[in-house]
Amino acid sequence: GTLAANSTVRRMALKQTFRTLGYPILNIPGDAATPELETMLAAQAIGKYGSFVVLDHFTPETAYPLLVLRQNIYTDPQKPIQVQPGLYEINNPGPEDPVLVTTNFSITYFSVANEVESAGLPTWLLVTESEGMSVLTAWAAGKFDAERIAKDVKRFNVAEKVNQKRLVLPGHTAVLSGEVEEELPGWDIKVGPREAVDIPKFLKQAI
């Protein structure tokens, strides 16, 4: 199949120094029985050494996931995938719902957002600018501190969205709670759990 053939070609070129097989690989998965199978084979080619992929079925539902896959594989490891900083709405929150704070590292954002969304809890999620670093990394590097959190609370007009000013910090940064209270007078600063999976339980019991 595509996976075995591409792997063999690359292995021969690199390990056996068979230069003839060192050129880019062209994959044509159009001989698949269905468009779905063609897409799957194309994804295999993208993931394993395919330089060119020619499709018989080039529809949005086929092309879009393949382009997303390519973008997620061929990224600069020195530039973490980031989420745009801002105030995000999860499950249509209202003015009485809490505000969670996190960094704009994509994995951190989706971990928090998915847990809250799957639990069906209306929540505001404030994503701060941390240059794409995770919570602990950003805190250690001075990219996630009380001043920056307060700045983004004001920049994204969070106070205008809520009546009860409740801000929940990530559990690993409990040390920041006192400093955030000084930066944001009138706000109730709470410290959430350390793991995203525990957030729904925390919101139900502590908020």
C-alpha cells in the first residue's frame, strides 16, 4: 500500500544510499474504491513522505481536512501553534458566569475549552498573550503574570460582560492570586484545579 511503498522508497534512499529513489514522491490515490478511501490514502501519503498528491475527488470535504493535516505536520517546532488572545464564549455564557484564565498555547486552550464544553457549563474563557507557551512555561518565563492578566482583562473589556467579577486562575499559578487581586480591585480571584479534566467538577462545586 501507499504507506509501505513510501516508507520503503525513503528507507532505500536514506539508509541504502540508493540515489535514484531520493527524488520527491508522487502519490495518486484515485484508484481507491470510494472518495472516503481516497482521502484516507491521501492522508497516509501526506503523513509519510508524499511530496505530491493528485486527487480525483477535489471537493471541500476532501481537501480541507487534508490541508489542515498538512499544516499541522509541517510546522516550525520553534514556533508553538497559538490561539488568538481574547475572551471566548463557551456554551453561551451570561453575566453571572465565571471567567477562566489560560494562556494562548493551543493544546492548553483546547484542553480547557473541550472539558468545559463537553460538561455543558456556560463559561467565559480569557486567553492571554503568552507567546504560545503553556501555563507553567509562560509563568516561569515571565510571560504569564498578574500584570499581563490584568492588562488583558481590561483590553478585552471583561468587566462589561459579567456582573459577578469572578476570575479563576490555573491551579499551577496559585502564587499569582494575591498579585492579581492587587491589580484588579473588586474582583473575586479563585484558584482552579491543576488539570483540565477537573475543571467541570470545580465549577460545579466551588463556583
